[in-house]
Amino acid sequence: MPDLQHGETAEMKGSGAKPYILKNVAGVYSCTCPAWRNQSLPIEQRTCKHLRKYRGDDAEEARVGNALPMPRKQKNESGEEIAGPEVLLAEKWDNSQDLTGWWMSEKLDGIRAYWDGKQILSRKGNILFAPDWFVAGLPPTPLDGELWVDRKKFNVAQSIVMQQSSSPEWRQVKYLVFDAPAMDLPFEDRYAAIIELFRAAPHPHAQALMHELCRGVDHLREELARVEAMGGEGLMMRKPGSKYERSRSTTLLKVKTFHDAEAVVIGHEGGAGRHKGRMGSLRCRLPDGNVFFVGTGFSDVQRENPPAIGSTITFRYQEFTEGNVPRFPSFVRVRTDTVSPPPPPPLPAVIAATGKRRFENTEGGASKFWEVSVSGNEMTTAYGKIGSAARSTTKTFKDATAAQTAAAKLVTEKTGDGYVEVTATP
């Protein structure tokens, strides 16, 4: 099924009579099921079985990384489990190793795809349902490559490839092949064999990925700048004479440029797993107002004593997404050269005493309302279908300030989910 675009929603049948609502807001996917709502992870790192069923395990793993449980293995026509193919994985270049004479190619922002001679598999062993016309004519020998649409089109490629059925949209996809795992030969010979395969039998949807020899660090950085200027992700470097290893190896290196930027800390999110009980990520805001999370790059000491709310941090990122938030942000340091840190953004005011705020969501055919009110140290929320009776919950906090703060946070979350305030009754 097609992936959710920004602002779109979809219904997914759950265990109860009422379906769950899936939604995509600027690349942050959510579900109304309890399993998604009750996680302690930042919202952009959460997933659930309904999102995995709708988008596919590989798509969710690409989005949330280790937060995704291991997917169930696919089965072939005989009912036998298909294990994920063991593929060669890259290490990062340390920016100092001399790569002169290594084979250089563009790092593709697509879906890793292993052709086993009969079908295309993901790294996890999931069958990628390419149409028969797409795979017709591929050689019987195993190939390793990437299903790719274009630069800055990862989301398009993902939405097409992760569908659980063949689709005419596959005509946008190319299978760019960069290795032949079954050939026990040096890389140069494997690559020459791939070139010859497609020269002898040209394929309308598959081709060998272009490689060239690196002439030195200046050549590498020049090519990296050229690729990134066109919207590419980076470079891959292969050691000359290297064999295909079915593991992570220093014979294959990835080279990317990461950028530095600054943001203001506006909140702390609790950690999970070994970080439970301390900071898991920072909620940050960019100068343009966009909010994102930084969850990596911290020491254990920094998680115990995280940067203060209102402080300015430097973070490193790869690029900005279509939603204009940093991709792969990583904490670098707290800015200490400012005279005073910017103040934290004011929380949305919740009407004092027994006031009530009402919000409604009618996006995509929805018809829902949500209300919040605060009385002393108690916060009451109510929700339901517009025109129907409300279901309500009341929580008690240590003081009135804590109740107001909790209500303000919920208001921010609801407006981010598409709810619009319609009344405010004093």
C-alpha cells in the first residue's frame, strides 16, 4: 500500500471494534494505539505493529533504527524460513587514511537489495515484491545493489519498494548493482564481470553502478563535493583487490560530510533501556521554529546532567529532510561563549481555575474532539467523536504549576497532531 504523505492519515484494524489512526506529520509517524502512546521514547523514535504492518519492517527500521524489534522472517513457497542475506557492510572513513587507488562510487540513498538469482530480498530477508517485468532478464547469479529512484528521493523509493504487492510505480525504480557476492574474486574482477553481464544482456531496469579509481585525497574531496552539490549522500570506497566479506569490513568505507549547527534546548525526554531514569534525548528548536530531537553523542555523565533548558547546543547533522529538520543529528557541545542563553519558549497558557479549552480534528475525514481543563493541582482531559458523549480522565499533580505544565505539553502535542482550537470557555 502507498506510504502516508505529510498530513495524511490511515485507519488500521486493531483488536477492538474501533480502528487505530496512523498519521505522518513531517516524517514523524504516529498511531493512536496504546503501544505507541505509552512508549517512553521521543515521538519520532516510536513505532508499533500497526505502523510496521502498514509501512513494512524495512521502512520502519530505516526510520527508527534500533527501536524496531526484529521482524519475522519471510517464508518461501515450501514454508521454509528465508534468512536475511549476509552482505558486506561498510565502516566509516576516519578522515586520515590514504585512499589513493581505492575504487570510488556514489553512496546511494535507496533500499539495499540482494538478488539471489530468483527474487529480491532486503537485508532482513524480507521479500521485496518487484513486478515480474522488473526482474525478468536478471542473471541467475547473486547480485548486491540498491533500489534507487533519484537523489533526495529516498522516501519515494521507500514507499514504492516497501509495498506488499507489485505496482506500476516500480517503473521509477532502478536496480544499481555494485557487487557479485557469489564470485570468489578480487573486487576488480567481480566488477568487470558485472559490467560484462549487462553488456551482453542489457537490462531496462538494472545496470552496474559506476566506479572510478581515487587519485588522492584532493580527488576524493572534489568528488564528494560534486556529489553532495547534486543532492547525493556521499561516497563509498572499496579497497583494491578485496574479497566480498559477509560482515562489516574496513575494505569498504563510507565517506560523508556532516555539518554543524546550533539549536536551543526546550525540553528533556526520558531514556529507555540502559538510559532509563536519565535523559534519553533533547527536544530542541531551530531558529526557524522547527522542533527536533537529539538523542546521540552524549556521554553517560551528560545524560545524568543534561544541558539546561534554554541553553544553546552545537549539533552535527548530515542534511535537512523535506520537513526541514536535521537528519541524523548528534550532540557536540554546549555553547558557552554566549553572554546568556536564550530563555526557553513560553508554554501555551492553559486557562486558569476551572477554564476549559476545546480542540477538534477533522483532517482526512476525522471527526474528533479533545478538551483540557485545570483546577488547582488537577488536570482533566476529555475526548471523543464530535457530537457524542465525552470520555474523561483526571490526573492529580504535586501542585498547580505542575498541572498547568502538563496541560500545556498536551496542548502542544495535540496541535501538532492536527487538532485546532475551537472554543475556550471561561
